[in-house]
Amino acid sequence: MAHKNSEGYRDPTAWEAIRTVTREEKKQHEAAVANLIVMLKQVISLAGFELVGHIILKDKETGKVYK
């Protein structure tokens, strides 16, 4: 992402605001993934099984892989 506005001038205030929002969205998404993994482990345990390997998830929208 460029640090410049549509006229081509540097715009550090807007850049910092966008960066902050992006960071918060990333934190929220990663928290949701962590919660999902906890829930999956609980379901596996309730079903009488034990997880013996890694859980690998891929976000369908972004393609990002979580290990």
C-alpha cells in the first residue's frame, strides 16, 4: 500500500489510520481462528477421540494457511 494520497502527496496520517485498522482486523481474524481450533479440540474430545496431529486451516477468502 502506498503512503501517498490520490494526488500523489505523502499522507502519513491516513497511512497510519489504515495500518491501525488493518492490524486490528488481523488480530480479530487470528483470534477467531484460535477460537475455532479450541472448539474443534473440544468437539474431538467430546466425541471420545484425541487429537494426535496438527490442525491446518486455510481461509477460503484470503488463501492464508494457519498451522
